[in-house]
Amino acid sequence: MVSINSTKEENKKINEAGAFYNSFLSYVEFIFSDTKKRGTIEIDPVMERINKTCNFVRYERRHLLLALHQAGHPDSDNYLPPHAIRSAIVAIILGAQLKIPNHRLVELGAATLLHDIGMLSLPMELYLSGQALTDKEKKLLQTHPIHSYRLLQLSNFPENVTLAVLEHHERNDGSGYPRNLIGADISLYGKIIAIACSYETLSAKRVYKQEKDQHNGILELLKNEGKRYDNTVIRALVNALSIYPVGQYVLLSDGQKAQVIDVNLDSPRNPIVIPLALMNEEKKIHIDTLNQEITVVRTLTREEVDTQYHSAKCLEGKTAHRSPA
């Protein structure tokens, strides 16, 4: 066990990351609303915002991921803005893991942020309804990458960016759309966005499905490694986020419940965690599960974690009111 920052300092960093995310979300909600009205996007403010995001991710990635986990997925039916931001953050992390230079990271981040903006050209019930779609409606929904591509072209975004939004639903095995591209025919940005937005969608709640935890989202993508998704990018995802991503609750081999707070660069299967029982200590203590004395046994649901806290509070209450022996 090793002491890290004080609880106060850690919470301050997480709160700052949360404020950054909330500000970004407000900005993207404005961009989507403004684009729907005007039919074009101002390129410079978007690129500047993404550049700031790349810098924030570079220095505050861990705190930002913890803040996103704390915030959870919004209850609002309109998932497009939060999906755009969360996918962009994951794509930037993936791009950095793949050693993409900063100016390319900005292009990748912009493309991911705007990959679904073509949805605004379609009837809202196609993507916000929980009802099963007809074949005709599915085909109409699958035109959104083309709408995104045309909108970004009209707004004078670089070709790398416009091509990436066109290809974000293409898949290695040719099962994607709109052009049924295969493997090497898909751009690197397109491959990264495909995995980033699929990961975000798998771990998010939608009107048509229940959310999965991040761990199961990673496992689901690994099942399609080399089939629908690019091997190199999948490996980058696992190495950057680990099998147990930051924020995930886990059960340890010594019986403790813990939260993942960082990735172990030497082993993506062995994250760095904080025991929940020590969360409010003056100094946060972390455990490196690469030390084989303590390992991760399985993931925990929020309900299991909430139950522990509820039981602990009840016990504290009983203790506080207990008469001296």
C-alpha cells in the first residue's frame, strides 16, 4: 500500500474535472442546437475547444475519468451531446496511446465530437425512441454518417475529419455502413472513432437498452477483436483504460470492496484501486493489484456498493446510540 494525495486534494481535482466536463457539455449542447438552426458549424471554436480538451486529458486524465464516472449518464433522452463528449475523450486517450501527434489528436477529437451530428437532419424519433425500427427506418438512420460528412464539408473541416465521420460505422469485416469498407480501406481515425463510440454506447444507458458496466463494455469489444474492430486499436483501448477501467467498482481477493483509480501500465488486468472503507481517510491509500497478494476477483454493481454504505451507516447509527456496557 502506498499513500497518495490527501482526500481533500483528490476531491478538489475531481471536482475541477467535473466542472470542465459540465462546461464542455453546455458548449456542445449549444453547438448542436446552433447547427440545427443554421445548418453549418464554425470550425475555429470547435478546434480550439478540442485543443484545450487534449491538453486537459493529457494532464488530468485520471481525474476526468473519475469525474465522468461520478456524474454517471444523464437521464435526458437526448443522449447525443454527452455521447459526443464522452466518445471524444475516449478517442483522444486512444490516440495518445497510439502516439498520434497533438495536431492529429485535435483532428481526431473534432471528428469524434461531431461524428453523429448528422442525426440532427433526421426525425428525432429514429434515434430517441425506444421502439423497434422498421427496415426502412433502419436504412434511414444509417444515412447519418453521410449527413455528418456533408455538413462538415460545408463547414470547411479538413478532409481527415470529414472522412472520419463518414467512416465511423464502417467495420473491419465489411459489415458496417454506409460503404461496407473492409480493413485497410478504413482510415485510422474511422477505426478509432468506431471503437470509442461503441465503448461509450455499450457502457451507457439508452431508451432502448440497459447500461453495462465499463468492464463488460471492454469485454464485449474484445469479443469482436480482429472481426469488426481493428486489433491495434482494441489493444490500445485495453492498455489505456485497462480491463477494469477507472471508476469501476471491484471485489478484491482479501474481501475488500474497492474502486479503480488508475491503470497499471505494466499490466492492464491489474489496476490500481482504493478500498471503499478508506475513501474518507485523510490520506487516500491505493493498492497496486499487480502485487499478487491482493488481486481483483470480480466487478461490483452500484447496488452492491450502495448496500455496503447503507449497512455501514446503519451500524454507525446503532453504535452511536448504544449504551455503555
